[in-house]
Amino acid sequence: MVIFHDSRRFELTVAAHYDEWVARLVECVPGRLLLTQHLLRAFDTRQEAISALVRKWRLLFPDAEPLVWREPPAVQPQRLSRKRPRPPRSQE
């Protein structure tokens, strides 16, 4: 999930890595070459990882609205056509 706060961009991710769930919170500031990593931890369950992101967001921005985790929309893979395009027919 990507959140814009002032001029900064925050990337929040929860991903399965082997048998653990990894929570990551990274801040991108325009004009700064390096990213600021606020959270990178492994958890036993997905819900624990999401809760850690919510807590960290509350610590970073105590006056802002509480973070509500939103699932990314499901992306349907596009099927590639295996048919070859036919050459144009000549008009005789």
C-alpha cells in the first residue's frame, strides 16, 4: 500500500517469506537519495505484521487519522493468444 503524507511517500508492505510474514514501512522523500526504513520485521502471522504497521504509523503520526489496512485489488492475468496473426489477403 502506498500512502502520501505531505510531500513524502510511504510504502507499506506485508509479504510472506518462507514461513514468516514480513512487515516493511519505507519512507521516500523527494530530493533525498536514500530511503528511510521505519520498520522491517518478521512475524508469525499476517495479522501480527499488519498490526505492527498500524502501531508504527500511529507512532510516526500521532495526530493523523488511524491507519486502515486495505488489501490491494486482485489483478487478473491476461491470457496471451497463441494464434498467429494471419497475413492480409491479397485482392485478386
